[in-house]
Amino acid sequence: MATAGLLAAVTAVTMGAVAASAGGPRPPATQDQSLRALAARNGLSFGTAVDAAAYTDAADPQYKVMVDGQFSTVTAENAMKWESLEPTRGTYDWAAADAFVAAAEQHHQLVRGHVLAWYSQLPGWLSTAIQDGTIDGPQLRALLKQHITDVVTHFRGRIWQWDVVNEAVSDPWETPSAIHLGGNTGSLKQKFADLLGPGYLADAFRWARAADAKALLFYNDYNIEAFGDGGPGDKTQFVYDMVKKLRAQGVPIDGVGSQGHLSTQYGNYDVFQVADAMQRFTDLGLAVALTEVDARSLMKDAKDPTLAAAGADLNARDQASAYNYHVLLQACLMNRHCLSFTVWGFTDKHSWIPNWFKDPPEGAGNLWDANYQPKKSLRTVQGDLAAAGPPLVQPRIPQRPRR
């Protein structure tokens, strides 16, 4: 695989940055080394989602410098989604996505393709047709097949991992509460699932494999970092059973992506809970990856969002955020089939969190602050990567795409 060769080359180059040769010059201090160099010691790819507007903003050159230098894999935040690629039915706009992939190749970075089949961020012409009922199941299925085939073919040989199906299942707070394909009754998410039928997941992977024999194909979702009680409200259990069935059917699914969107106001997990979930998925013969990691916090007083948070609370939240990064990274490092650890943005200056979590306001979920200054989360990640090694942490096991 070309991508495997690229990863090997990146690993070979970057390992010299962390290991001093006998009698040679001292390497840079750990905190001054890039995340890609530190992660390469174990064959792990460390990535970020990339905001295309920020990347090309001449008024903010630091963003591009850090994307190019810190990370060994990149994910387009929006440029490869259906609404961006086909804003007008039948007419593709590849410009932004092509520029993104070309920049990644120029900087010897692997690309995670995001995303092929997802109910959200559809082009307006399609979401409107689903909502008003002017499109039926066979028509939507044909459109999805064409979309996956066109997009994967366009980027064939240039994508390391594809998020083939994204967030296909419900959450326990939706109606009905038992986890199922779709979401709230009557929602776009549920209509999307109902029109396509349960077999669309298997077909989406088959269509993607037919278009690219070498890309790794992933199912991607949030809130699947650890198993619950195994009951009808356990989302991780539902996803596990779903991908186990796909594997048994011979569907060419290669991995499961756990997004890793965490918040310090909740209890969350310990290292071994996350490691156990990863192990169960890899025991099915699947790779795993952390695909969209951040750890946000409440920005106001927890009891009264009209009041500023106390300094002591902000300090505690800062440390809790660092702990959440630590838990996810340590669990990934402990599993040799965990191929990549991707953060969903790296600076609070360009973060999706404040725009999405407004009531109450949340933020401060990234490794660097809004002024590109390192946070405790970054130092924790750097320390974990620097300390990781044999016998407990071994190099990644390369994955071969399933036919």
C-alpha cells in the first residue's frame, strides 16, 4: 500500500527526533517536539481536523504552520462532506477537497476521508427532498451509491482511512430510547435511515471497497468509548453487535472510529474501560481509531450560567480536560490495532464547540488555547507519548483492507 509506505517513511524520519544516537547531539526537549514525532515512536499517527478557511487565512499564518508541522494525519473538517462536494445536484465542486489532499501530500501526511454516508450536512437539495417526501427509498439509495462511488473514485489511492458510515445509530435520550438505526421519530436522521433501510450500511462499505481496494473503511460514531450495561440503551453494545454482524456477513469493514468528544462536567471513563471497549472491537478483527477527540468544559458557573465561573472551577476543569485526553490516548497506545489519534481541531481559536454548545456555554476543549499557547492537555499528551514504549506499548500492527 502506498499509504503504508508513506507511514513507514514518516516514522523513519521522525524517530530520529526523539532518540539521541550514541555520542550524537541531544534531541530537542520533549515539549518542543512535534506530536507527529512523539507518536511515531510507536507507529501511531497523530492527526487533526483542518478548518480550510483558517488554513488559508493570511492573517493567521500560525494555524497553517502548526497543521503542517505538528500532525502526521489530517481530516477535512467540512471540505469532503456531501454538502461541500455537490452543492448543486449533479455538479461537483472538488476545489477545496483537492487542495486539502494536495497540501497533506506535500507535507507527507496521511488523509482520513470524512465522510461518505451521513444524515447531516447533506446538500440542501437532498435534505429538503428527504424532509418533504419528494424522494423515495430507491431514489435515495441510488443517489448514495452514486455519491460514494464518485467521491471514493475521485480520491482513489490518496485516502488512508474513510469514514464510510457516520453516526448511523440513535442516542438513549432520543425517542424511542432503545438504541436503533436513526434518531428521534420524525427527524431527518430517522427519515434518512428509514428510506435507505438497514441494509444500507453493508452496501455503503461494499460500494466504497469497489471504488478503492486499498483504503481502510471505518464506521464512525460518538459516545462509544466504553460499554455500558449491555442493555437496550447501551450505544456501544449496539454498535458492537452491528459491526460484528457486518463482519460475519463478509462486509469489507476494516475498523471502528470512536470520536472521543468528551466533556469535563460528566463522569466519563477510566483508561481500562476505554481499553476494554477497544479490545472487544479488535477481537472482532477490526482496527480502531480515535477520530475527533476534544474535551470541552463549562465556561460559566455550573449552577447559574449567567455568572462567571470561579477561578478554582476553571483550574479544575483545565486539569479534568487533560485527564480525559490522557484516558483516550493511553487506551489507544495499549492496543496495537489503534492506528491513529485525531483531535477535532487543536486550538480554541478555531473550535466548533462554542458555536454548538451555547446553553449553557462550553468551550476550551483543545490542546492549545486561542493564542496558540500550550495547555495542560497538550503537556499531558506529550508526556504520555514520550513515556510510552515497550513492553506495554508496542508499534502499531499494519492493517490490510478487506476485500
